[in-house]
Amino acid sequence: LARVVNESRRGGGKVFFLFFNRGRGVVGKCSADRELICWQALLRCHEEPECELAYSQYLAACEGNLRGTRQQCPSHCISALIRLNHTRSGPDLESCECAQDAECVNAKRAIEPCLPRRHPSDAGGIGCMEARQRCEEDSSCHTYLTAYLSYCGQLFNGRKCSSKCKSTIQQMLFIPNGMLLNRCVCDGVERPFCEVVKENMSKLCSIGDQSVISDQPDVEDIYEDEDYDPRSDREDVYLDYSSAADRLPSCVTLLFSYSLWIWIY
């Protein structure tokens, strides 16, 4: 039935469900206590225009993950997941059960890299939104935060932590308000972004490594989302994640600012 709904609305093709399934409310509001079978949840989503649009955007943004051609989760896919979960029917797709649907189970597995991870709370009570505000009010911290947005683009998508990015993070550790960003707990609407960036930083940056760090950015430091085809966008669907901080929309700057996590091994 889900396939029939999908084919009737999209002109054919496979159905790819949205699954978080790490516990309710991971990305947004909790769904009802009664869990639906996923094809039922998808039907409800298609009956709500906002959810149907967000679901279509999710399919386009996360296509590489869903088809198994990409292992890391691009930032525009995470953004689409959050947008879908903020619709009225979206949370039902979060908690629905696959039953015996093999395609549904495979989609759950494929989208796993995009799921936010939970980490121990060691921030002493400060959330990353507050930590980000304090950093922006501190001229020195704000300068390094701007540099972070410029040099750490590839970190957002889990590709690499360049020498310039790593150097910027290490310098921020010497600023008191930068240390708050190290200890804060991801919170607010963009918490999943914050947690994914934290996960990537933990895996890729090796903060504390005493190897020589070049002052010159690597050639690959220019942020480019190669798996993302902008021609499939609608103007109001995706944000333009540029490597230059001064070209970032204010909402994106806000998002990545308080998503800064600095982990010391």
C-alpha cells in the first residue's frame, strides 16, 4: 500500500521511509504512544501537505544514503530530517514499526549515519546555545568562531578535519568562552546538527595531537558537497553552506556556531 501511495504521488519508484528509532523525541517532539506500522505513518504524512513536501525533500537530500552509495551523512540530509520531524505527521515516521517489510528495514539501516548520537552530559549545566551567545559577545572568541566556520566545512559532512580547522579549534581552547563550547551540551532546535558535528570532531580531529600544523589551508578545505545536486532544489528547501563565513546566511551561522564541539582525547 505504501508503494501504491508513493507511485501515485511521485510517478513511480521505490518507497524510502524515514527512521530514527533510537528512542522517541531524538530529533523533535514525541509522537503518540501508539506506534503505527510504517506504511500507515506514510499514508498519514501524504495526507498532510507540509509533511508530504518535507518527505519529498528528505528523499532528495538523503538519496545517496538511502540507496547505499554514501556512508557519511551530508548536512542538507540532516536538515531535511529535522524539517520532516517538525511537521505534524513527521514524528509518526520516527517511531513507526517496519513489521515484515524488508525494504523498510533496509532503509532504517541505510539512514543510520544521519542519526544524532547522545553523549554524556559533562557541561556543568550549560547548553551550547548559551555557550555560543557568550562566545559571540567575546570579540576574541567570535573571531575564532568565524575562522572555524571558514576552515571546518568538511568536518560538518564527516569528510576530514583539515590542519587549518584543527589549528583553529586548538587555539579556541585557550579562550575561556571557547572552553565553554568544549563542555556545553547540545540543545535547542538544531541539537542533531550539534551532535553530528561533535561525533565527526571526535572521530576526525584528534585534538591534543602534537604533530606539526600548517598555517596554510589544505586545497580540500573548500567546502563542497559533491553528492548534492542543487538542480533538484526548490528555493526554499535547502540552505547554501558556503565555506566562507561572510557568505553564510545568519541562520546557518547561528546553527553551526553553537554546534561547535571541541573534544580533547
